[in-house]
Amino acid sequence: MPDLLEKNPDIRLLLVGDGPLKSDLENLCKDLKISDQVIFLGNSDRVNELLMAADVFLFPSKREGLGISAIEAQASGLVRLLSTNVPRDTGISERARFIALDKDKWTYEILYYKGSIRKNVIEDIRRKGYDIETSVKKLSNIYLHLLK
């Protein structure tokens, strides 16, 4: 964030969710003097609305199983910046960018994609089987098979 703010002071970081490291992150923001530019929203049931308000979805994970939130973010048409530690299956559309955990690379990519135009990726999501209709059919087939 300090590097981003140096290049673009209008940048804001919105963190959605809670966890045991929240107070550590808040203290880090104070130490870095960026508290005014970081918003700790906590848990929210309005994630779809928050995604529509964002410019870029960031997922700089060190370890990840699948990254469900990154898959969910795709429906908003946002560019998603994902670490190379996130499984490639998460990148359903070309709007996913996999980047090594390198500060300079992330700074460049965030600034490059900030304000990019959203793209409708619904067909990409359907083709990969992540839409609700396909998911319901798959789950129903599993349960019907178990009942036999």
C-alpha cells in the first residue's frame, strides 16, 4: 500500500471479512501510516455489492485450496489478481491474472488494471460448470446416486 499510495494517493484498500490477524493488520496499517486508506469492513452479506464497487479483486494468498471467493468474484466481471499459489482452476476467465508474490509486480498490476472496464464472463462461468443450474444438477445426481 505505501508504494501504491506513492504512485496514486487516491487508492483505497477494502478488506472484507474477519480473522485472528485483524488487529495485527490494523497495527501494521498504523505503523505504515496508511490507516486512512485501508477500510476494515469485517464480515458482510453484501459481498456482491462490494465487488461491484471495486476496481480490482486481490487474492495474494500464500496457500490456497481452491479460492472460492476468487471464483465468486468472477461473476462481477472484475479483473482478479491472484497469487501463483492459488490453483489455476480458479482462473475461469481471462480476467484472472496469476502473479508471483512480488511487491513490485503487484504494484504494477494493480495500477495497470485500476479502473479497467468490466467484462461479462457469465458464459465462461457456465462453460466451467460453476453456475447455479449446473451445480444443482451435479449435486442432485450425487444424492440420487447415493440413494440407489
